Amino acid sequence: MLVCYNIFNGFARTGAFMSRFLDKNFLLSTRTARILYREAAKEPVFDYHCHLNPRDIAENRRFSNLTEIWLAGDHYKWRALRANGVHETLISGDADPWDKFHAWAATVPRLIGNPLYHWSHLELQRYFDIDEALEPANARMVWDAANEKLARSPELSVWGILKKFNVAAAGTTDDPADTLEYHRAIRKLQEADAAAGRGGAGGGERGREQAAARSGLQTRVLPSFRPDSALAAEDPGFAAYIERLGRAAGRSITRLEDLLGALQDRIDYFETLGCVVSDHSLSYPPGGPGSGGTGSPEKAAGRAFRKALSGRPLETEEADHYRAYVLHFLGAAYAEKNWVMQIHLAALRNANSRMNALLGPSTGFDAILDYRISENLRGFLDALEVRGRLPKTILYSLNPKDYYPILSIIGAFQGNGPEPEAPAVSGKMQLGSAWWFCDTRDGMEEQLRSLANLGILSRFVGMLTDSRSFLSYPRHEYFRRILCALIGRWTEDGEIYRDMDSLRALVRDISYKNAERYFCPEASGGPRKTGPHSAIPAGKFFMGGTMQGDPG
């Protein structure tokens, strides 16, 4: 026994049992996990919530250097740079792009244990074929090699990236007042592609013209309806925003009913360009439309709206009454369209008021809010449910303490009721994926375990990037590896039955298929919507390729 122990320790000390950095079995510590990941890696990406700029997609943007595509606007990285003592001019300022990148190269080795350490190296591997750990000593080599690829490789234009990472669909984040001009441009491109494809390439000049007409953009780019500015009646810029919304809707907005009509008009318009989902960022749930108030909820919301429109500041209670009433209206409108309603909770925005005044929002100064959510959340969902107007809903919380309250409450609102004509919806109410400060390895596992404990993990719609960067798609790989590692451990520990066909189907569903069925049921043979509005064309999803890092 002692001889065996000494031999094992000798192998361990010499690295014979040590995994190579980010190798093909990264995070996959069991044989079952590796088998399952081979299945998960084949699935496309349905990135149903991101902050990509649709203009970049429509124009097939090429980025000029690694700083521009990797560091610009990335507040995850900005926070890490600040924590490492880097001066603000090298973060959000106008310093030379190389100097900014070199500051990041000096920061990455300090990030062991932070997901940015894994993500950054996965991104270097998957986009630029660079396997070395980033550090100041090799920063110039990485900079030159990456910039050469950005300039020359067809895979690193925006369309090339979307194809390389097998992105079947991407849901951008769009204000109701947006023109969606770039979504229209994308649709026009893809309609031209489809027409050229139906004509057949043929030969000669005609064939070359048809081939040139095909953009190569195979990703379905969907707008998402995010009316946060229309709900923020306490914001000093609220009146100016309502004027802008009125111009977009082609109507004057002076009363609450005008606002609701304008929002409905914009919902109808978004639907024409393929929108199937809304998104809301709320510090805390709103409650029912009359929660905490007296008298008519509509009159209270109307008074608050008129007061805000006049430029007078609202009390917190007034703003909450207004927000609850309008959200209740919107929830019912989403149900009518068979849209998905996403609600992101528990973000404490702009915690550092001095830096917010200097740099503005979304620059890395937000935090996690601690708030009791159960009573308001139940009231909000129940007010829609009693009218038969509760849409498919995904609830995300930035605070993991909310997982069990959310799961227990949404468990009371699954299904569509006892009426025989009500269509069944699997996983109608969802706990959203680990988000922002929680999309770490531990955070993702905690969300998956919580969902498995109180819900049905097999119906989960899976991962999203929630990112402004086209270099973020390895986050889907990261999630899939964590998912397969967890299922693999449960299997090999004897906690679940080792039916590999069922387990393969499970990870395929969570990786992609559940999202396709949930957001676009008609594309996957699901039931058509039952409301009076016409169905959204399903389109065809790109299904080529596999996720990078397939263990093979």
C-alpha cells in the first residue's frame, strides 16, 4: 500500500496526472461528463438575450484591433482593471489601444478564481488560436497575432463570428422608440439571400450575381422589447423620453391612455420584425396594479403620469403605482402575442454616485440589491393570472438568495389553468440563468441545483450571454461544460439512473432545443398562438457546425 501511495504521489508531483490548461476536457472531470459534452457541443446557440449592436450585424462590422472588440464597453473587465489599480484613462479613457490592452494583459494573471480568467483564455483560444496564458511578457505577441486575424480572417467579421459559433438566433435589446432600421436591413439582406437561393446558383454571370447576393448571415436576429424608460416616471428625463416615444408611435402622448396606446402600437411594430420577447430591468417586483394604494389603480397611475410629465418629482410610492399599472398592461399585451416576458431583478444601479456623474451608467459601478421580493412578485403574477393574461415568464435575480422564493412562487403559476382549451406550456415559468455577478462556475451550479431542487431542470431554457461583445460566445461553452460536469457527477455518484440516451437528450435540450421551443414554438412544430394576432413567420434556424472544444 505504501509503495502504491508513493508511486501515486510521484506521478502527481511530476504532473503525470495534471490536466493541461483549458484542454479538451476542461471542467469535465468524469467520463460521463465528457460523453455528454460531446452532445451539448453539437447544438447551435440560441442567444435569446444580449446587448449586441444590430448596426454592427447589419453592416458586418470588422473591428480594427483587439482592444476595440475585447475591452471597449466591457464593464466586467473594467471593474477588474480598477480593482487591480489601473488608472481610469487606461480603462474608459482615451489612452492608446495598445496601452489599454497591455494593462489588461497585466491584470489577467491576477484573476485566478474569477470567471474572467477562464473566459479571457477561452476567447483567445476559440477566436485567435492562442493557447498561451496571457501575461505582460507575451502581450505584444498576442496583440500582433490577434490583430492580424481581425484584419484578414473571414471568420472574424461579425457574420463570420456568428457562423463560426453556430449562433442560430440572437435577441438584441431595443427601446420601444427605436426605429429598428438595422433589423429591417438585416431582414432585407436575408430575404435577398433566400430569393437568390431559390433561384439556384447556376453558372456564368447570373450564377456569380446570385452567389454575391447571398450575405452569408444565417443567424436570425430578433429585436427584444425593453420599455424601461417608459416605466421610469421618477427619472428626470422621463418627459423628454415620452415625447420621443410619441414621435416613434406617430401620436401625441398627454394622458395615460395615450401612453398605453403608443406602447401597444410599438409592440405591434416590433412583432412585424420578429420580436417574440420583452425584457425589463427592475430593482424589485412591482406588485399588483393597485398594490399598496387606495382607490382606482388606473386613476392613481394617471395622476402619477401627469405629474411626471409636468416635470414634478414623484414620491417612491407614486412611481411604484405607475410602474405596476403599466407593467400589468404590458404583461397582458405580451400574453396576447404569446411573447416571453423577461424580468431582471435585484440590480443596485449606479452605486458610486461620483463616478456615475463622471462616466454615466453601465460603466461598472452597479451592485447587488438586497430586497424582500416574495409578496410583490406573487401579487404581480397573480393579478395577471386571474385575468388569464399571464405570459410565459423568465425571472432572473442578481441576488442568489432570491432563487428559492422565485422558484416556489413560479411553481404556483405553471400551466395554463384547468380550461380544456388552454394549451399546455412546458416550463412556462422559468428561473433565469445565473446572471451578471452570478455567472461564475459556482453561481451557475447554484442556479442549476436550485432549479433541480424546486423545479424541473430538464425544461430549463439554458444560457445567454447578456453581453455587448461579439467575443462572448464561449460563455455558452462554459455553461455547457458546467452543466455536463454536474450531470456527470450525479450520474457517476449513483444519484441518477445512467440512461445515456435520456441524459444526452437532456443536455441537448438545455443547451438549445428548449429555448427554440420556448421562444419560437412554431419553428419547432409547437402550437400556434391562440390570440387574434397573426403568427410570426418561424424562419429557418442555422444548424451547422459544433461548439468549440469538443472533447472528441
